[in-house]
Amino acid sequence: MDYELVPYAPQYHGHVVELQRHLWSPSPDVNAEYFRWKYEENPYVAEPIAALALHGDRLVAMRGFWGAGWEEVSGGPRHIV
């Protein structure tokens, strides 16, 4: 079996929404909203960061990474690091 790892690109959006029916929700609309919120509209990264595994032209896996803001709270002033 041959697999190809590719970075997420907008042309895979529909495939991601469909694939995530197995993890997030059976509803494509809910999955699209969740993906948009977590990856596309994330204020800490410029664009979605995800690795996709393709088997032929079929998306079979996704590993997403999302930006986050952390605050230091160990007694000093709070700031985003």
C-alpha cells in the first residue's frame, strides 16, 4: 500500500469534513464549523496546520496542530508567551 503525506490545503477541506465523521460528528456541517473554528480561524497561526495521509486520491488520516496562547502565572506578571 502506498501512502502520501501532504500538508493541508483548502482543496482537501471537504475530504477532512467527511473523514472526521468518524471522530467529531456524523454531521458534515458540524465538522465544517469545528474545523473552521479550530484551524482556519485560529488567531495564533496564519493558516491551518495539518498533515494529511492520502491513499491514492482518498484521504485516510489527518493530524492537526493548532496554535495556542499560554500565560505565565508563576508569580510574575501575566503575559502571552
